[in-house]
Amino acid sequence: MAKSNTGIVKSFALYAAMTASTVAFIGSATAAEQVTYVGQGGASQKADTVAILDPVAKKLGITVNQDSVPDAWPIMRSQVASGKPTWDVVMVATNYCLRGGEQNIVEKLDFSKIPNAAAMPADYRSDYSIVYETYSSVLGYSLKKYPDAATAPKSWADFWDVKKFPGRRSLRNHPLATLEAALMADGVPADKLYPLDVDRAFRKLEEIKPNITVWWTSGAQSAQLLSDGEVDMVMAWNGRISALVADGAKVTYTYNQGVLQHTSLCVLKGAPNLATTYKFLNEAFDPKIQANLPMQIDYGPGNPKAFDTGVIPAARVKELPSAPENAKVQALMSYAWWTSAAGEAAEKRWLAFAQK
């Protein structure tokens, strides 16, 4: 999914120096020692290259080949089915890593070979995934409509309160994070959401549905709606709103009751360079390497220990979705629940809800 970086950091000079598909550093390792990394392209992969891929390749003296696919899941399945996968490490939404584990499409990870990842909190890793980047679905609003911070909307209950907070609204046309927001609007604490009470969430969504001006379908659309004044408040990814703020738009957002989400790295079943892949993974989750990421883009590092390194300036820490002070006021999405039978049923139910 596309989540935009702000204009805070736009220097990708190192990335420009590389070829479109390959980052190669030949050091102590042999030329045969390589790994193929698959990202989502665009600003995200440029930031990954500068912050993580280049430094890891240089440190290990290996070649990091790159591919970029916005939706890697179908290709992951087809590569494994072929019996001759060419990819090693794939960055995808965490639910696909978990689903891949269930379907024998991704490798079960040996964390004894990834001590940097093994030291991460249990909620940030599974047998098949390691959280790589974090972002949040947040409540954004217009400062023209709500100029006083003391009386501006601060919670999903406020978003649902159309009498106290009149204005045009927009939610994402997708159940992930939207159901969580509905439950928080109905009084469920952020740390008590799972398993989701799906019936309760949809009742709350039916309540707000007549007041939703637009159900957005892309991150760019969510930002445009707020920037153009078509809506006064919106659920959006933090990077989309922070990009508007950096460009001078009269908008802002709150992390309060945000839904902290993430992409993860997983290893394709039958990865051709498995031994090197484990070396790559361990270095990629080194806290100091992870701390480079938010200096390039408005994503939080996957390894929370990155915040303890001193690499990220204090002012920058305050802006990041997974910073400790921001994370503690948000709900951490359970991708395990969303990949369960109940989660899959909720996704199907959403389709019927959206078509009414």
C-alpha cells in the first residue's frame, strides 16, 4: 500500500548512484554470495536502499539484488509453485507473511540465526515474519474547520459525534483499521480490541455511514480529499497527512487512538540463497541500521530498539508512529487475528457492507 513520505527528508543521492535493479558491494564475501530483496517500489524502496540495503550489503560484502512489486503475494505463490523461486526476502503486509506460513509459501524462521530480530518484542515477530516498517492509520482534520486545538476532534468518538463536530468525513473503504476505529469510537480500549467484536463494529459503522462523504480507496485520495477541502476530517495514513503539513497545508492529525500497522520481511519457501538471507536479516534488524530508516521517510523502524541508539534526533522521534510515546496511545494491529477465520469472514462481510 502506498504511504507517502514528507518533504522533511528528500535526499536520495546514494540511491541515484545505484542501478535500477541491483546494489552490489564486493568485499570479503565471494561474488556468489548474494540475496534478492523484493520491495514495493517508489519512495519506500528508495528509502530502504539508502537506509538499510546499501549499509547491510557493504557491511557483509554481499550483492543485494532488488526487485519491486506493489502486490507481491500472487508472485510469491507462483514462484513457490514453480519449484524454482528466484526471490529470497520479500517485504509485504504482515498478514501475507502469516498467510504464507499457513500455506507453506514462506519459510519458518530460525531466530537463532537472527539474534537482532529474536531480541525484538514478541508482538513484532512471528514464526514467519519480522516487522520491518511501521505506519499508522490516524485521525486527520482541517485546521480551517477546527482551528482551536482545545476543541478539535481528538478521538474516534469525536469523529463519530456529528453533532459536536459537524463537518464532512471520510473513511477508508477497507475493513482493516476501520473496524478497529469503530470499536474505539464505541468505547473499546485500544489495548482490548482483539478479538474484534465484529457485530459491534459493523453496528457502529452503520451509525456513521450516512455521514461519510467519501469512502476512499487510495492513500493519495485520502490526502487529496483533506487538502482540497472536500472533507473536514479523515482516517488516513500518517505519512499522507504529514506530507500535507510539510507542504504548508492547514491540516494536522493525532496519534491518539491511531492504529499502528506494519509491513514485515518474510523468506520465500525454497529461497535460493537461504544462508546469506539469514546473514542479511540479522544485519537488517540491527537497531543502528533500523534507526536510519526514519531519517529517509516517515515510517517508524521495525525494531523498537532503534529508538535507544541515539541515531534518531529527539525532534524526529516525536513525529514517528512507533515512537514509544506515540505507540502507547495507539492500538497495535493484530495481523494474526486478521488472517484467522474470523478476520477473513470480517473482510467478506465488509464487501456486503460497502455495497449497500
